Amino acid sequence: MRVDVHTHVVPERWQDWAARCGGGNWPRLEHRDDCRATIFTGAQFFRDIDDRS
């Protein structure tokens, strides 16, 4: 039997990696409210997350 136990840590603020390192496909986080945010890869939607992340 295998049990997968892990967690995700989502910092309140992410650096602007595209501005810092160049290129356009760095992940970025847009906060929606206190409990929800959206992750983008460059300009492309990746996934919505909530406070369970």
C-alpha cells in the first residue's frame, strides 16, 4: 500500500519572476480575496486555488 501525504505552500506574495529573470512563462499568482487566488503560467490560466492550498 502507498500513501501520498504532502502539502502545498502558497506564499502571500510571489516575486515577479518574468521581470526579474526574463521570459514570459513564469508562474504568477493573482489574489481574488482572502481565501481564493488564481495561478497563471505567463498569461495562460493554470488553476484556481483556495485556502485549502
